[in-house]
Amino acid sequence: MRESIEKLGAVTLFFGRVLAALPQAALSRPGLVVAQIYNAGTVSLILIMICGFFVGMVLGLQGYDSLSRFSAEDSLGTLSALSLFKELGPVVTALLFAGRAGTSMTSEIGLMRATDQLSAMEMMAVDPVKRVVVPRFLGGVIAMPLLVAIFNAIGITGTYAIGVSVMGVDSGVFWSQLLSTVDLSDVAEGIFKSVVFGVAASLLAVFEGYTCTPTAEGVGAATTRTVVETAVSILVLDYLITAALI
Amino acid sequence: MPDATTDYIVEIEGLGFSRGDRPVLDDLSLGIRRGEVTAIMGPSGTGKTTLLRLITGQLEPERGDIRVDGRHVNRLSRRELYEMRQDIGMLFQQGALLTDYDVFENVAFPLREHTNLPERLIRQVVLTKLHAVGLRGAARMMPSELSGGMARRVALARAIVMDPKLLIYDEPFAGLDPISLGVVLRLIRNMNDALNITSIVVSHDVLQTAAVADRSFILADGKVVASGSPEQLRTHDSGFVQQFMHGHADGPVPFHYPAPDYAEHLLSRRES
Ligand SMILES: Nc1ncnc2c1ncn2[C@@H]1O[C@H](COP(=O)(O)OP(=O)(O)OP(=O)(O)O)[C@@H](O)[C@H]1O
Ligand SMILES: [Mg+2]
């Protein structure tokens, strides 16, 4: 318990340091940030597309099964879109992101720590928080909502493939129901969540890398912590945001 | 105000620093003269690397005062510290090259971060420095493709690219073959004299260091126990200095890190 509180304190202080360095780091070297958006995005992209499609297909099967008990198969598009936009899209994407992009951020920064590259930068009068941490953090924060949007779009395609092509729901009804029931506020909730999760997942990833024990095992342990801590934080934050918005 | 009039570029007085409860440096004082190659020697674990990190402001001392080129290192803001470090080149024990970039970009890194030089000029400066360490031909190699000795020479090129006043080497000879070793030795001497800078070499390699240093300090128990030219040290009358300079296993310096009684330790059930 005491350890968790200390950790929370350390992460918060680190967050402050990242935020303080952020404007200058981002404005003076936008190229570094763009490169990291590309990195974080591309390493997770295929994974997120595949998972999105399967999650969408499962929603199609389970949704059809549940809805047909009320003879409400026409609402399949709505059900899938709401589940994806409000919950599954942001949560599953963030978890996948932590496992793929997050771990690679942690191990990259951790390896730089273990091989004295961060100390060498400090000795060259270059602040590693500005040069190494901020671009990765910001890259993750910006990539996350984009990945969530892709996950959602592919997820709905998956539901459509099952519902319309296999189960025989009418295609026109599928889309018109979806469009008339899903509000802008549902979409906004999803975007809000994806930004918060993006901050949490990226912050934990760079924090664990930056503060890891400078040895091979230290980097390995930090990478594991990134996944575990991100998963827990995402689910807790998800509950808090949902409870606050409903 | 930086006061550049003294003979000493680094002045340390009454420096104290501990790791946990264990004092590493204790009431250490020394001065490093401008234009000389100064060696800091001492058995493994006496705090040589720690001392370098204190001089460059990577660690904060508990007691005492460190002045580099007239600036009080532990009173500088982060910004002033970074300003000071632009005048210092440091060679890390393992080179610490940036593994994401090739040799050329590693050497160009400080220039790109701190200057707005046009690309053509950066190229000239980088190639000149790489030529000085004999690795102009390796400009496009990645750090992972370099041998230990090459990596250290690239790190040296990177350390001198901003034309520092003070060049610090942490264990520049460790793990080098005799040829690379000779090359690095000559580089240290030549860099110091040709660029008119001051060098600090940390090492426990007595012979190599004696060959290059104008003056040496020997550390033990967190203090300077002897200092002087290599000649003076070789004929120093302290038992410890004799043991260290000539590499005897037995003498005032224990081979063992402080530990409980051996027999008792082996027989006890728990690790104390
Ligand atoms: N990060 C650290 N945390 C805790 N203790 C440390 C740390 N770094 C060094 N020490 C301790 O401080 C002491 C001095 O270490 P230092 O690295 O300065 O020695 P050194 O003289 O450079 O040794 P070597 O010649 O082997 O490189 C050692 O006893 C070591 O155990
Ligand atoms: Mg050392």
C-alpha cells in the first residue's frame, strides 16, 4: 500500500516534469514527435486491426444471439457501435497498446538508461526528458485516439460481416438504426476516454523506462511492470470516467 | 562570476558523499591544474566514477565545495549546469554512444543540439574530428558494429566536437588490446596538447596512466592518500602507495570488501 502511494507520487512528479518540458520540446523539434507518432502507431496497427475485427465479429455473434431473444436483431448495429465507441474500443486498444507500443517505449528508454546513453546526453547538456521522453510520450498520446478510431471502424465492419452477411440482418436497417441512435455524446465519451488512456499508458511506459534499474534484468522487470500497471490503471480509470459521465 | 584567473580548473575542498550509510568520499580535497593531464587512480570501488559524477554535477555532494572553472557546481541551476557542461567533454566507461544513430550522427549530435551550423559545416567538423581519431572511414557504421576500442574512439570524437575546455575520461583503457591501447594513450596526450585543454583520466591501470599523466592523485578510503608526478609516486614511502603502484595483493589495502568473520559467516544459517 505504502509502495503504491509512493509510486503514484513519483509518477505524478514525473508527469509534472514531462508537462513542463513538453511545450518547448514539442515546438523546437516537431520532427521527433512525428517520428514517434509514426512509431507508436505502426507497431500497434496490424495488431489492432486484427483484434478489432475479431472483437467486432464476436459482438455480431453474441449481440445477434441476445437481441434475437427480444426480436430486436435490427438494433445489432447500434449495440455494436455503442459497445465499441464507449467501452471496448478505448479499453481494448489501450491494453493492446500497452503490450506492444508501451513495452517497446519502456525497453528503448530503459536500455538507454542501462547503457549510460541518458547520462551521456546529460553530459552533452541535452535534457533526456526533452529529447527522449517527451517525443515518445506525446507520440503515444496522439497515436492512441487514432488507433481507437481504426479499432472501432474495423470492429463495426466485423459485426456487419457476421450480422448482415451470415445472420441475415438487413444492411439498410443495420446502418440506419446505428446512425439514428448513436449520439455525438457517445462518440465524445469514447474520444475522451481514448485521450485519457493514451496519457496514462504513455506516461507509465516512459516512467518505467526512465526510472528502471540500469541492468538487463532491470529493463525486463520494468517492461513487465508497464503492462501490468497500465492494465490496472486503464480499468480503474475506465470505471471512474464511466461513473462520472453516466 | 566565473573566475578564470586561478591555475586550477577544478578545485575540490572537504568533499563528502555517501551511498546509504556507507561513506564513499570523505573530506576529499584536490585541485586540477589547467593544461595538464591529471590521473585519478585508486582501487576498484573507491569512488572514482562517483567523483567524476560529482564534478560534473550528476550527483550532489553532502558536504564540501566543488568549483569548475570558478563556478560552484552544486549551486548551479539546471540551466547553468547545462551551460557549464558545454565546456566539458566526457568519455564514459563503455562509450555510451547513442545506439539509434550511426557514428557520424553520434559525433554530430552535440552540434545539432546546440548550434545552428549549416549542414556543410557540420559535415566538415564531424569528419575532422573523426579523422583525428582515425575513424573517418567508419562514419556510416552503427555503434553495434564497432569494436570496444572503436566505440571508445568515436566517443572521444564526440566528446571533443564542441571544443571543450576540460576532457574527462572514465577508464579509457579497460578492455583494450595493446594496439588500441597505444592509440588511445597517444590520443589523450595529443588531444590535450594540440587542443590546449585540460584532461582528467580515471583509471586503475598504473602503468598506462603513468605513461600519459603529468600528475596523479591516488584515492583510498574516500581521501587522497598521495599525489605527485609518476616518478614521485613510484618512490613514495607509504606502504599503501607502494602496494598500489606495484600491484601487490597483500598490504595495507584489504582485498576483501568489509564482511563478517569468514568462519562465522559460513557457519551461520542466515545471510546477515
Ligand atoms: N548507483 C549506486 N547505488 C549505490 N551504490 C553505488 C552506486 N554506484 C556506486 N556505488 C557504490 O559506490 C562505491 C564507489 O563506486 P564507484 O563506481 O565510484 O567506484 P570506482 O572507483 O569507479 O570503481 P571502478 O574502478 O571499479 O570503476 C562502490 O562501493 C559502489 O558499491
Ligand atoms: Mg568506475
